[in-house]
Amino acid sequence: MKAKAKCVFCGIIDANDERLLFSNQDMVIISTREPKSTHQYLVLPREHIETVREATDPDLIRQLYTHGRTFLAERDPVSVSKGDVLYGFHYPPFNSMPHLHLHLIAPASGLKFWHRQTYRPNTYWFRHPDIVISKLKSSL
């Protein structure tokens, strides 16, 4: 874990920025600056964790995922009920920001070709939370 002094996401969290859509003691959900589909949000732990590789707590990942799924189901129940969604973490060096964040995207079918590659499920660059949780549990 590195210092959070220059972290854009920590700045958003600390400033109670207008992009905050959900907040509790452990995490926040924010809107993305440039959504790639109708609904794209990021779930961030309040604690500064640089990347998914530095994450050590499978329960934290599970909480991010659980709250993210609930939040997305409230925003786009049709896509969620059809399974037209993506949830995932980018792995370094493919992560865009140095603060752990879970992507919530719906409808997944709304992604353009390039973005379908960027957010392709279960690749070495973008992994579903269940895979991250499983990997963390196996390393305990």
C-alpha cells in the first residue's frame, strides 16, 4: 500500500465529491467520468489499496461485489435480470488508476468493439470478483 497523497480516487472520497453515488464506512460507488455503456460505475474501498494485486482480504472484495451488484440492479434491473452485465477488476499493468476499483457495467451489450476487449471477462487483464476472491482465499 502506497501513500494516497496524489490518488485521484482518494481525493474524490475525501472531498465528498458530487460523483459519489453511494457511501458507507468501508466503500463508495462513483460515476465514471466517461461511461462506456449506459451504466458504468466504480466501487472503491475507502482504504487506499493500490491494485488488485495488493488486495489481501477476500471479504473486502466480496463486500465491494455485493454492494456493487445491488447498486447496479437498482439502476438497471432489466440488464441485470438478463445477465447483460460485467463486473471486474483490471490487473496491472492494465489498470488505469492506482486505487483498487471494481467496474460495474450494464448493459454489457452496449460496449463498442474496443471496450468489449478492454472489459473482456476472465482474461489476464480483467477478472471477475469471484476469481479474485478464490485466488485470495487460496493464498491464505
